[in-house]
Amino acid sequence: MIIVFVMDSYGIFSNGTTATAQRFATYLRRRGHTVRILAASSSSSPKAKDYYAVAPFKIPIFQPLIDKQGFTFAKADKKVIYEAIKGADLVHLFLPFHLESVARQMAHKLNIPVTSAFHLQPENVTYTIYLGKNRLINYEFYCYLYKHFYKYVKHVHCPSKMIANQLQNHGYNTNTFHVISNGVVPEFHRIDSDKPRDLQDKYVVLMIGRLSREKRQDLIIKAIGNSKYNAKIQLILCGQGPNRHKLEKLAKARLANPIIFKFVSQEELVKIINYSDLYVHASDAEIEAIACIEAFTCGLVPVISDSPISATNQFALSERNLFQNGNYKSLQKQIEYWIENPQEKTKLSEKYIEYAKQYAIENEVDKLEKVFEKAVAENRLNESLPSITLSRRELRKEKKISNEVDQIILENTNEIN
């Protein structure tokens, strides 16, 4: 198949959605598929024949915050979109923004089936603007994404059962959900990795993820700072994001050992995971958290928030792998338990290595490939679109894109002639 991945940011490897897209593309290509990428150009964009770059879209006032999140919006250049999806068997949309919307409309006009993924949890946005716990705002965000994007696409890839349930609860009733993990690549596995000399007498606690408010790294700092083992524990945070300055300030006030921030290559990350003693995933909101799976795939035992809007707690194999959402004293208790029970942690480590095998990326690519094949087969039978009723405004919007596509096709035909 010729598959087109559409997403705003692709060259920047600082968020889970980008990592997922790059890995799925790699493994689909290994199976003989052609995978084209339609995304914004950047200094880190791959220079390949199957990469179709559009110009970045800068948002006044908010752009510095967006940059800190490691994200880039893309302009919907219709000529480039047309070149990217022309002759494709399927278009897969990773995010619900303007580039993806136009690509969806154009694919429909060209009779190319479209699938999508749900990688953007409303809380990823609302926490940034200090409204993360406002249920009404988050509910309206879900409704907005459905009305303006997801109701047009039948097959939706959900990285966890939790987010599939959230979509069902928020009225996504025209979609078919496919729960497929983002998958772990084989590079993540147990290796012999000695701690650096300056950490050899320390108990290393690790968290991987963006330094943003919903990830709640502040809870880890408070838990360690309140612990009787404060002087013994070294906290490492792997990631970058807008909340770093606040975390640094909090750490200076609470921690006996200066916090270590790292943003490293995959190879170096595997080494860090393997010399760490405990993994903590403190997020209030999380669609899956592939970083947590990568950690326990290497045998690193996790402690995870039991937040109802975080799917990561599905990975808890015992009550000692969970702490009460937002409660740093509960987290402190679990960290101290694992420090004091190293033999039990060693046994659980082996269980996690075995448990992690189900999340191998090859298994997840199998599932995603079947979804793509189903969408293509349904399109041949004119069954690929959800059954929806459009308003007059929505019909005008679809018609406008249809006319623009006709013009682009005409221009391309004239150039060939």
C-alpha cells in the first residue's frame, strides 16, 4: 500500500506522537509499504523523497509557549497536500488540526480512504492554560474535536482503552475505535549499564516525559523532599518543556541532591533506564505513556498515578505500583517501600519484562495494518465514511475544498499536457 501519514510536527522528536509516527513509518516500510509523510518543514525534518513539507504556521503571542512544548503547526498548502496524497491507497491523520482537516477533505474528493488517531487529550492543552481540572472546559474540548474533525472519520486508532472509553462517553458515536498501543521498539531491553561514578551511592528515581503541568513532576520532587531518604535519592527527569524553570525552583527548595535534567538520544535513554532504580509516572492525564512501557520493558519497576484520566495505571501489576492521584505523600510512601524492599522489586522486575512482551511494536503494527486494510476494503464498497448529517455551513466548507481540488487537478493536467 501507499500510506500517507499527516501530522503537523514530524522532524522534532520531543513528543510521543512524533515518536509513534516515526516508528510506525519505519516498521510499515519494512513490510514493503510506501509511507509518505506530510508535515511542516523544520531543521530536523528528514530529507527524503517521501517527505512532503509544508511551511510552519506561527501563532502570534502564543508561539513561544508552543515552541517550548516542542511542537510546530503546519500550513495547509493545498498543492503540497495534493502531491502527497495523489495516488495513495490510504491517508492516516495523527492530529485534529487544519492541515489534517484539509488533507481529509481532499482525500475524500479523490476517493482515498482516511483513518485517524486520537493522540491529543484535551488536558494536554487545558493544563497549559491552568484550566486542566475544569470539567466543563475539557468536556467542551472533546465535543469541539468531534464536531469539527472526528465525526468525519470512521476508523480511529486509540492508544489505550481509557481514551476509547472517554471518546464513547463524550458522544463519539459515529466512530469505530481500535485500541492499539503505540508499541515498544526492540532497542528497549535489559542491558548491563553501570551508574555514573557520581551516582553510584545514590538511589536513582527516573521519570521520562515533557516538562509540562499535566505530567506532575512536581509531585515527585515533593515526595522525595519529604522522604527520610531524601539525601540518598537522585531524581532524573528526561524531557524538555515549559515547566522546567518552576521544577528547578521547587527542586532547589526541596531536594538534598540537585535535580538532573536530560534530553538524550534513544541509545543514551536505554542506558539511563537500565541504571535507574525506580521509575515514577506521575501524570494526571495521559493517553498511554509509551515512556512507562519502555521503562518496564527494561525491567525498571514503575510507580504510577491512579488518575482516572491517565491510561498509564493499566500497567500496575500490584497495589504498590500505584499512588493516589495528586497526593505526594502517597507517592512518598510507595518510593520508600521499594527502597526498603529490594528483593521484592527484583522479583517484580522479572515479571514486568515478561509482561512487556505484549507491547512489542511488531504486534501493534500488525493491528494497525489490519485497520488500514479494512478501511481500504470498505472504501471499495463505498462503506468507509461514517453516517453523518452535515449542516449548510459544513456542506459549503466541503464544497469549497472540492472546488479547490478540482482546480489543482486541472492545473496539474495542463502542466502534463
